[in-house]
Amino acid sequence: MDPLISVSIYGVAVIITIFSPWWGLLVLVLGIIYHFIAYVRLGSRMQKTIRLE
């Protein structure tokens, strides 16, 4: 689900950039932050799974 949300955020950023570059940049940065948080969560889940095995 996280990749779908990330791609959606980036798509919205592209559309918003057509009308306002500054708002598009803000949405793009928020997408990058969301993407980073998703990878951190995925990494912690993988570590927990490895420890259980």
C-alpha cells in the first residue's frame, strides 16, 4: 500500500506544479518524507521478522 500512496503523492505534486510551482514543491517534499518514513517502517518490520526466524 505504501508504494501506491507514494506514487499518488508524486502524481498530485506534478499536477499541482502546473498551477503553482511552490505548492508542487511542497507536496513533492511531503512525498519524499512519506517515502522515507515508509522505508523506515519496512526496515523495522524486516528486522523483527529476521529475529523471529
